[in-house]
Amino acid sequence: MQLVINNFGAYLRKHHDMFLIMIDEKNVEVPVIKVDNIWISTSALVSTDAIQCAMKNNIDIVFLDKYGDPYARIWHPNLGSTPLIRRRQLEASTNDKGLDLIKEWTEKKLKNQINLLKKLKKTRPVQQKQIASVIEQIQKYTQQICKLEGKIDENRQKILGLEGISSRIYFETLSSTLSQKWKFNGRSRRPAKDPFNCTLNYGYGVLYSIVERTCILAGLDPYVGFLHTDDYNKKSFVFDIIEQYRSHVDEIVLFLFTRKMVNDNCFDHVEGGCVLNDNGKKILMTTLNDHFDTQVMYQRKKTKMRNIIQSNCYCIANELTGT
């Protein structure tokens, strides 16, 4: 489970085999053995005993800013894997192996977008033709990406361009399915210009944290990207991997808005846009956690969604090393 702390002034410490969260005059105890991650999204205090306990039990502590982006992570100093994985990852970033992987991940992303649009098409008969047209266009762009050959550097801009067009029409379609109050005009960030993008961005930030952790555990270097460039201090590989899972957040956020589970009280206005407040964070984080803890069929057995992401990262590491 994810231990989420989003109450201003909360205090986290260790008490026997428990994490003890002190909020105002209330105390909440959570067994250490049940915790996978600790997410802190507001001003809080953490004792060194709690940090030591978390590191001993392979629990990372992630600090999220007001937009949901991780700005710091406390993690044990051990690599936990062979450097061979990182060497092979670096080699793949410049050859046809890297292109094959990027094509595979991008295809998964676009197919996941198509699957979400198909779900919407079934429940919105008035928009069926419009949604069907968008699905057809994204399928066409997917086929063009799959046909690319050569090295990543030769195809990077083509992939980004086709992916960008697909994302634009995809989000235009998502907006069209919302009530007039929540419609939005394209993607926006830091700050988001509208509540939907605001919620979406925070969800992506949480997903980013999950993917970064799985990369580290699998021995993959978060900074050695294939499609996304190696900008200074940018965890490019995390952005490569996260793409195929974004639709999970899209569907959750769409669900929250269409089921009227969020309202104006979930957002605070800031200069240039809005941010999720504590009410909004609680609703989103609870729904996200429930989703990623949901068991689905994967390789003929029931597995939590978050464990599927971890398993996929291990598969990538094995594919890179040929094991």
C-alpha cells in the first residue's frame, strides 16, 4: 500500500513495528510490513527513525510539489543490480534495439488511448462517428510509427511528431465528452489552466513516482533515455517508460469528472491557472491507489496493476542484457 500524507503539520515517526502518523490530536498507526511507498504532498515532519525504518524495509519516501511532481526522494544507497544493465541500456540508446523498444512502447501508448476511446464510444452514441474517426486516425499514426527503421536519432522527431498529433486529437476528444463546465482547450502545465488538466498533471506526477521506483528496482538508469533526450538532470528514461501507462490516469480522471466526484471545492486558483487543494488530492490519491492496487489478469494470474509495471521493467532489463 501507499502511505499518503497530505495533512498540513502531520508528523511521521516509527513506533515499534508501526509507522505512526500524528495529525492534530489524532494518531494513526500503519504496520510497516504493509507499506510499499510513502508519499508526502504537504508540509510535514519525518523522524530519522522513520526514515531508517523505511530504508531498511526498501520503502522509498517521495515528496510531491503542489503540481504532483516528485521533487525529492529518499532511497537507500545500494544499486541493487549489476552495472551491466546500465551499460546495455546506454548502448541501446543509440542503436536499432532502442528504436525497437521505443516503437513497442509508443504502440502500447496509442493502443491504450484507442481502447479508452472505444469505451467512450460505447457510452456516447451521439459522438460515435466523431470518436470512430479519431480512433481511425490514431491507428493510422500507430502503423506509421511501427514501420520506421534505423536508429533512434534518425527517427526521433518523426515519432514525437506522430505521437504529438495523436495526443492532440485524443485530448480534444476527451474534452468533448465532458460537461461544458469542465471542457478544456489542449494540455497545460505548471500551473494548469483548467481543473481537468490540473487533476491530470497531479495524477501523472504520482505515476511518474511509481515508474521511477520500478526503474530503480529493475536496475535501469532513469537518466538514460531513448526517445526523450538526455537534458541536464532530466530523468529521460522514466518519461520513455511512463508513456504506455498514462491512459490509466486519463481514465481515472475522466471517471472522477464524469461521475461528479470532484467539484469547485477541490481546486485553488493561482496566478495563471489552478492547483489541486487537499480535498482534491485526497479524492484523486484514494482513487489512484485503489486502481493500482486492483488485481487484474496478467500472464494467467491475478496481479496488482503496480506490480505489472514492475514486472515490465524487469522484462526490459532482461531484454537489454539478453537474459
